[in-house]
Amino acid sequence: MRATLDKLISWTGLLLAVVLLVAGGLLTWASSFAGNQVHDQLAMQDITMPAKAQLETKAQHAALDQYAGQKMTTGAQAKAFSDHYILVHMNAAGGGKTYEEVSGQYIQMTDAQKASPEGQKLAGLRQTLFMGNTLRGELLTAYAFGKLGAIAGYAAIASFLGAGLMLILGLFGLAHAKRARESAAVAAAKVGTPITA
């Protein structure tokens, strides 16, 4: 009976090892796919990270100095550029106002007000903030996909380690089941009873 239980548990562990191997393979593929897509899509944009001389604040230097002058190809670069370069310039241009606020202000103007120099200036600011928001959204999406790819990579490693552990435990369990069966056979032979497990 003990040998049967050991076999059942061991085969379950081996099956789990196979499932974890498959999961690890899929997670590795997902990680590689996400990383390659982020790299390729950002590289196509041909964005060069700002030089140190273009940075104005300590926060900008802290976030962007490590990437100064490089081509943007990673999600981390995209997030740093988005949050510490584009957003800073958007806030400076809009005086801290969001695109939604500026656009709402522009929409409420009459046609004559829109045609005035102030209206034209507001229209330009609206367009600038819209383009900044759009670019930030795209860059932060690249960052998110890059982060998800990295998480998938860590999960793949955990799956492979779990598969290895389940394989070892399953094999030990089968070896133990064999020893338990042999022990039961020896004990049964001594008392003359048939083996049932």
C-alpha cells in the first residue's frame, strides 16, 4: 500500500514537472518576444536620449545621465525620457496645466477669440501638449511591456527551478516506492503472505 501511494505522489510530481517545463518555455518565449518588440519598436523611432548639457534639474540628471546620448531601445530609457524630459517640458510650456485643461479652455473660445494671437498661442500649446501626451503614452506603454517581459523572464526561471525540484522529488519518490515494495516483499516472504501492492 505504501509503495502505491509513493508511486501516485511521485508520478503527480513528475507530471507537475512537465507542466512547469512547458510553462517555463512559454514564459521564456513571452519574455523574449516582449523584449524584442520593445527594442525593435523603440529603435525604429530613432530617438536619441538628451545629452547631459540639455538637462536642467537634479532630478533630470539623476534619471537621465546614465542614458545621455544613447539611442532609446529599452523600456527603462523610455520611462526616464517620458517622465523626466517630455513631462518637464510639457509642464514648463503649459505652466503646469494639463492638455485637458488647455483644450477645454480653447474649445470654449469663440471663433474670433480662436483667431486672435492669444487664441493661436493657446491652439499651439494645445497641440504641443497633445503631442507630448501621445508620445508619453507610447513610451510608457513600451516601458510597461518591457516590464511585463522582465517579469515573464523571472517567472520562467522560477518555473524551471520548480520543474527541476519536482523532477528530483518525483524520482526520489519512485526510488522510495521501489525500496518500499522490496521491503514489503521481504517481509511478506518471511511470513508467507502474498504481495498486493
